[in-house]
Amino acid sequence: MSGGSQPPGRVPTLTEVVVMPEAPAVPAPLGPAVEADVMAPSPADSAAAQRVPPMSDEQLIQRVLVDVQHQVDLMLEYRLREVLTAILTRAADGVVRDARAELASTLRDVVARAVAQELSRHRDR
């Protein structure tokens, strides 16, 4: 790995803005058909580039904020669905269990009353 470049004397931190010296662009050979497609912009691309006005800093900030808000909304919805699914499943299971217990208790009471009424009818005869 013997190149002509030396490693940097100091490694920048993630918060620093690093300005890199411009290096000459050396495109990799692509082949004639691919190179022609990549190198020549389509008429639609050049027309679109001419129609789009440059954005101000405020417009760029707003656009980034809208994109970030959209991504946050999607992630929040996904995470809420993931978390709430488990919570709501447990809650629904609890409600069903309580309803079954209440229904069983009520059914026992109704059957006990019906049996008591039937027994009293048979005794009175």
C-alpha cells in the first residue's frame, strides 16, 4: 500500500467542517454505451435544471425540516404500532378474561335461580 500520500497529521472530529483540496476527477472507463448515457444529460434533465430556481437558505431549511418531520412521523408511527400492539393485546386479553369471568358468574346465578324456582315448583305440588 505504498502510495504517494501521507496520512493526515491530525484526524478531524465529527463536528468539524473539513475542506478537502480539489483533486482532478478521473472517471473510470464505463464502456461506450454507458458512458454516452452517463455523460450526456437528457433534454428533460437540462430543461428541469433550467426551470428550478435556486433555493434560499430558508427554503432549504424548510425543505429539510419537512423531510425530517416526515421521516420522524413514519418512524414514530411504526414504533407506536409496535409498542401499542403488545400493550393492546394484553389489555384485550384482560378484558376478555374479565368478561368471561363476569359472564360465568352471571350464568351461574341465573342457572341457580332457575333451578331453585323449579325445585320450589316441584315441592309445592
